[in-house]
Amino acid sequence: MSKPLPLEIIRPIVLYLKDDKKSLHSCLLVSRDWCRGTVNILWEQPFHFLYTCNNNKKNIITYSTSLSNLSNLYNTNYNSMNNNNKCQCSEKKRQLQATNLLITYLSIKYNNELIEKNIITNIMTKGENMMFNYFEFLKSLDLLELYSAIQDWIQWMNINKSMNSSILNSKINTIFNKEYPSLKYNIFEYFFTYSLKLKLLSFDEEFILRKFDNNNNYNNYPCSSLIKEKLRDNSWHIYLILNNLLELKNPEIKQIFINLSELVFTTKSKKIQSLFLISKNCHNIQKLIIRINYDFRNLYDETNQLISLIESQKNLIYFELIENRTYTNEILKSLKEFQYNSLKTLILKDVFISKNDIILFNLKNLQELRFNRCIYSNNNRFNDEKKNDWVDLWLPNLKHLEVDFLDKYKEESNELYSILLRSSPLISNI
């Protein structure tokens, strides 16, 4: 009989397969050692796996399309699209998987109560015999994915157990000993109470966390149901739920926000209150990806709250700004003043940049600087005094540089590129 592989060999194999849900499930079934080496990776981001298209290799979408035209692809013409361009995931299967996933988490604390309320049966799950507390593995949670999973669970219960949303809501409220909050709010609160190892919180409507291969194609294509959920525009409801959770004086929830190290907000919805509350609770964010709403009614306040969030962080290493049409100067000033020593990566996408902003890139330990589809704003305030500033720009640790402005700003893009190229002796990846 062959000897089992040691964990130090199993682990690299599993890590190589970390984005392949089907292969990870197979690894779980090999042996106890393989199960122990795989379970934490599979359950780090289970909702991400749930809404990853099973046929992603056949359904390729480019990076530029994903950020600019994704909604259009799945809008009113969704049902008439060519089957080769549509997600082929089974709706029934996904709804069942969402149900099992949520039931597994709920059963960790409320298995007997779920059986009593006929939400589950003894054969669906056995919480008392669970090998793991799956909350211990949960490190990444996206609010849109969690919201979509609850929607799928409601649909499955309605179709297969003749339990509509109001009945299910009443039963869950009784289990949680709550009188009035919605089912979605209670599930959100449950996750934010017990996800003690959570590191990444996202509200990623642009699917920027979906990885790309070397040809800028999706490796983890978002399931079409997730895109349709985005188009239903439930952002406001998710926003209210998040704000209510942040305002709670629940020490477990507060600790989860304290522990966060990555925050991704690419939703177009208003984020003023959320950013304000997060800046009061989160001070250990190292990676921040954010999209500023360019609705001028909220732009100034939202920018100010983003600046407060930047200023409140102890060690911000990675910052990515998306679709900011104004106030770029103020945001860069806050980075330079409060994250001068820590910031290593700065990425600007679809952002207005002026010559007067260039000196603000003067960050001591910056190693990566990227401009994607930026817009050059040449204003009259630029003068010889300012010119001396950016000519003297020095980025001693900058190794990676990308300057990609819109075509009509090609000349300005080349000028900025030459300035930045001279600013560092280490640039190797352009």
C-alpha cells in the first residue's frame, strides 16, 4: 500500500488549484489529509465560487468590456443573446447550492431550530456532527454575492418547499429572536457577527476582483445571475443594510471591521455614510479599491469621506481609484500627507489628471504606478514654479510604470511618461 502524501506536498498542489472549484471539491474527497489541506481554501470565499461561471473558458469577456459595457451585455437583450455568449450555469443547481451553503452556515449555530421550523430536515445537514466551523475559514465576503445567495435561497424555498419569502422571513426572525428586521438583514448580521477571520470586504459591482489571464480575459467569469442581480439595482438596499450594521454597538461586529485589511467598493451607489462609518471603525486597511460616484450632488461629500478613510489608516499599501472626475488633487494630497511612507502601489483608472497633480506622486516607497484610460486635464494654473516641482520629481523605489491615457491625450500621456521614466532608476516593467 502506498504511503499518503505529507501535508507539505499536498498544500502546494491545492494552492495551485485554488481558483478551480471543481478540482478543490475532488481534493476534499481523497482522504482526511487532503480534506484538511483543502477545506480552508475552498471555504475562504465560498460565495465567490458559487457565482463563478462553470463554463468560463467558453465565455470570455475582455477587461475593457468588463468595466465599461458589462451591464449592456446583460441588459434588455439578455434573453436574445447568442448561447455561446451566455452563462450556461443551471439556475436550479445554483439555487440549491446557495441554499445548502447558507444552511451550512446557519446550522453552525441554529441546527435544531432550523429543523423545528421545517426549514431543513435531518438528512440535509447535521450541525452537531460538522467537522469544521466554516466561519473560521471565511476570509473574503462580497455583499452583492451574499445578497444574491439569499435571493436564490428564497427562490429555492418557494419552489421546492412552498415557503414564500414572508413565511421564511417569519421563521428566521423567530430563530434569531427578532421581531421585525428583514430576512436579508438578519442573514447579513449573522455573517458579520461570526465571521471573525474576515479580511476582505467588498461591494464589487464591477467585478474587479475577478482575475484575468495574460490576455486580459476573465479566469473567474461572473455568473450571469450575479450580473442580473446587479442590474436589478439592489445597491441601495445593500447600502442601508451595511450602514445599519456599522451603526450597531455589537462588539463582535465592531471587531470584524477592526480586523479588515482589504476594502473594495466599486458600486456606483452613494457611499457617503458607509465611508464615514468605516473610517470610524477600520484603521488597519492595507488595500483599498474604490470608485467615487461622479453624481455631482454627492461627489464633494463622498470625496471628503474617502479622504477621511485614507487619513484614518495606519498602513495603507495599495490604493486604486476608479472613475474620479474631479477632486483628484485632494485625494492625492491625502495619500502623500498620511501614507507617504507606506504606500507602494497607486493605480488610477478613468481618472482626471492634471500637470499640477504630478508632484503628488512623490511618495517615498512607491513601487508601482499605473494610469489606465485616464483623462488629461490641462488647466491654466500650471506655471514655471510648478514645472520645477514635477521636473524634480524623484521616485527612488518605483519599479513598475504604466501610462495609458485616452487617445486624444496621447501627447500629454507621452509627456507624463517621460517625466515619470526619469524619476526612478529602477523601472524595469513598463
